[in-house]
Amino acid sequence: MIYVGNIAYSMTADELKELFVAFGNVAAVKIIVDKTSGRSKGYGFVEMESDEDGQKAITALNDTQVKGRNIKVNNAFRKNDTKPAE
């Protein structure tokens, strides 16, 4: 899973997908929206079919300008829900 931050609020999921298709098959794209307003929060996630393709996309797209904004692209990570052992 790839985190894409600082995207333009007007960017659509299809537009985000188009950025990543150049690097391989895209399995899923999700732009996070505010629950009450329905407006984009300015970040999203992309899932590539291949980790290798995902890494190529991260390297090529991180800190590039898209729709007037420098996007941040890196590996997404999930917070560990378990508490450390005491």
C-alpha cells in the first residue's frame, strides 16, 4: 500500500490512478474524504499489484508537482494495535 499526500483537493481517484499506471497495474485507489462535507482531505492510498512496481512509482513520483502541489509518496504503514508487553 502506498500513501500519497498533499494531493490537490480537486484530484479524482481516476486521475490519481493515471499517475501510477505508468509504473504497473494498479489494484486499488482511494482518496480519503471528510465524512461530513464529502470534500477530499488531500491524501489517499494506492495499491499496486506488484511491490516492485510500487517501489518504482514511489521513487519516481515522490516530491513531484501534480496539479500545482508537490505530492508526497511513500510506503503506507499500519499502526500496530497491540500494546507493548509490560
